[in-house]
Amino acid sequence: MTGAPAGWCGRHHGQLTVGGIPVQRLAARVGGTPFFAYDRELVSRRVGAVRAALPAEIELSYAVKANPMPALLHHMSGLVDGLDVASALEMRHALDTPTPACKVSFAGPGKTADELSAAVAAGVTVELESEREVARVRSTSEALGLPARVALRVNPDFTVRGSGMRLGGGPQQFGIDSERIPAVLASLAGAGLDFQGFHVFAGSQNLRADSICEAQRSTIELILGFADAAPGPVRYVNIGGGFGIPYSGKDQPLDLGPIGENLAKLLDVLIRPNLPAATIVLELGRYLVGEAGVYITRVVDRKESRGKTFVVVDGGLHHQLAASGNFGQVIRRNYPIAVANRVDDPTVETVSVVGCLCTPLDLLGADVALPAVAVGDLIVMFQAGAYGLTASPTAFLSHPAPAEVLV
Ligand SMILES: Cc1ncc(COP(=O)(O)O)c(C=O)c1O
């Protein structure tokens, strides 16, 4: 199928299907374009593939920040063991699902007093990002008369090679520097907190299995060095995740096999003998949902300008910032893109697909080979299930918000 990545093979009379529904029918069902559609079957299959590759005792947590759509979250709640949240609203949505509060973890710097209070009251695991936050959660616990369930987020002394985004190693706003952890653990004795364990999240969007394996080993070794100083048995070790997905033809999909084998070895050699009470949690966002979502827009204009053809759609970076290359990417590369109602047509022209915003940054596809595109056609952008709408400046230029649908 022209332009579609592997996994998106469903089609009906030349149209892409999402969840078995042809896109034109889906567009009518959601009230027009632009819209995001997430395929629940692809999400379930992806979680199944991760489960199949990993040792059974590794728990899987979904990072809600990747895609917080409530219906998707509810679906995910039935597939994974826990939910990782980063704000009070994400936490509320997570607590609305069947996932028990004790399996919800709340990470992120700068938690407000209201967020800490809500998290302690709910009984979620608060992942403490600084020494001041440790003191603040103690006060919150005292005020509520409840021992806060806590874990220390550690800023490790190593970095993860190959991460598209680094969140650990060197100076960071995330986590407590590893060299400070022994002193913080000492301060927890008698602090009235329900200490659970540790969290290390050092990087994301990594396509290199060898780097992920190395980071997981370094993480476990780091945590083992703290275990004796902990105020109680370590019951929770969140080893982060960082599994990446391919966004362009140059990217190779992540190979889960070596990661599963590495984790099995770590469990046998280091974890079970030394941390017998610990639940090991892998925390994934984009890997579980990123490839299960599409962003669909409609062509409203096409124009020639000095030898170049522009296809103008009714969406743009205000809904799908990442596809424009402005979500922290160093090098801009096209996300996979296709004409959703002409998926069987041969590619015959090279065009640039642009959004409807008044900025040259609103470039969704630069010089893409596509079938002949006409006004009214539907353009689909793949890999839109994670950090799509949730990571986009929706208020910019005051266009209406797009619909989101789980099918
Ligand atoms: C603490 C934490 N957990 C999980 C994630 C999710 O990362 P990804 O969606 O790349 O799996 C992030 C991403 O920044 C994070 O900061």
C-alpha cells in the first residue's frame, strides 16, 4: 500500500481502513476532518508482543502522557498492570479506569501542593523528583494523616546511548542525583512515609536494543547499591523504558528479543537473589500506542509556486506538531504519509503537504511522492498515536480542535 508503514494493511476499495472502517466513512462518523483515529486492535497486539517478549514477572506500565485520551486509557487499563501519570488530570483519568490506585505512579518535576495532596489521598505512588519534594510530601502526609506511598526517582550517573530524548545522566531537573540518594534514604527512616522503592527513567525514543539492555543493567546495578540503605525492603523498581518506534524509512524497528533475554538474565542473576520482594516495572508510552494512531486531514487546496506543488490540508502542526519536526527533533524527517482514499494508486507526483497555519513551520510532508492528489482527498499521517494531539499547540491560530476516536 502506497506510503503506509507495516501494520497498516487494511483497505477497502482503495481506501485505508482504521479498525476495519474505511476512512471516508470514519470521517463522516466523527463529523468531518481533521481527526485522530486510534486502532484498539493494534494497541492490544502491541501490548501482547511486548508481553510475549518479556519475562512474565515484569510488570508493564503505560505512560499516559503519550496519549491520555480517556477511551484509549480505559482500553489500556485492561491490558497493562499500571499507569504512569504526570499531572492531576492524568491521575484523575487513570483513577477512573479499573487500574487500582496502588498501580498508578505519579512522576514529574514541580508537583504542586494540590497535586501532592490529591496523589497522597488517592494512594498512588508518588515518585519524588527532588529533596524538597521529599520534605513536601512528608508535610502532606502529616497534614492528611496518611503515609504517602513513595518511590525515589533517581537521576543516574550514566547516560543512555541512542536515546532521542535524554532525561537522565549529568545535571537534570528530573530525579535526585544518584550520589545524594544514600543521604535521602537515611532521612526517610521514621519519616512516616510508605517507602516502595526506586524509579529511573533515563531516556526515550531509543531504537537500539543494545543500548536499552545496557541501561537496564546499569539501572539494576545502581539500585542494588542503594538497597541496604533503604528504610525497608525494596518493593518497587521502575526501570523506565524508552522503547522507540520508527518514524522514517531510515529507522529500523526495535528488536524486542534481546531486551527480553537481557531482562530474564538480570532477573536470574541480580534481581531475584538481591531484591526478592521487588516488583520490576517497565514504563512505556510511545511504543505501545504510537504506531496505532493516524491523523487524517482533508485537502482544501493545491497550488503551484515557482515549480513546486503544495497540497494544503485542513489540519496542521497545531494538531500534530511532531510530524512538522518541531517537537524537539534535531533533523526534520517526514513521517509516513499517504492519500487515504487512494492507497492502491501508484505514486506519480512529488508534492509538499502543508497545514493551514500562517507559518512556514507548518510543513507536514516535504517533497513526498504521492498518487495524484485532488482537493477533497484525505491525507493520512501515520505514527500519530503518541505525542500527537496531546503534544500540540491546539490554541495556535484558534482553529477548532480535532476529533479523536478509538475504533
Ligand atoms: C518519566 C517518564 N516516563 C515515561 C515516559 C514515556 O516515554 P515514551 O513515551 O517515549 O515511552 C517519559 C517520557 O518523557 C517520562 O518522562
